[in-house]
Amino acid sequence: MIQIVLKGDPISTQHLYGHWAMGKRVIRHLTPKGIKLKEDYAWQAKSQYQGKPLEGPLEVSLKLYFKDKRVRDWDNWHKASMDSLSGIIWVDDTQIKKATVEMGYDKAARIEVIVKEI
């Protein structure tokens, strides 16, 4: 089992990606804010886990802690954190076969991640 904590206020996926229109085609891209957040999460993960990336199927439990009690959708907050852990905790996030997400409130905003091999 691997446990890591990603400090900082979780940011919605909608605020991390932009869109470019190229004729009829729309290209989705990570904004500078999104790039910075993913890099920050990756450095935090590397400082807490120095092992090799896991290779088999995984179960992940996330606890998202926000500073305020605004209403939020549960599914908009974990894409950046999961993508940033690829190549560090696991080879690729397609290995995640079971995931649970809990949301809470605390003065210290963070994402707590627990990873288990299944």
C-alpha cells in the first residue's frame, strides 16, 4: 500500500484545460495553470515515494479536502492528480480498476491518495 498527500486546494478540471478551435475541430489543451499544478503534484509525489511505478491492476482511494463548503461535483477534481502520478506511483492511470472518492472540509486543503495492488 502506498499513501501520499498532495497539498493545496484541489482545482477543477474545467479550470485546467482550454480549447482551441481549428476550423471544425476543437483541440483541448492543458493551460499554464494546469501544467504548473501537475508538475507540483508530481514533485510532491516524488518526494514521498521513491519506489518503482506499480505495474499491475490497482485500487485507489481519494480523499479531497477543501477549505470551504461550496457545492462541488465529485468527478471534476481528480484528473490532474491522477495524471500527475503516472510514471511515479503507477506506469499509467489505466491500471486503476477500482476507485473511491470522498470529499471533506479542512483548513489544510489537500488530496490524500491511497493506492493498493489488486
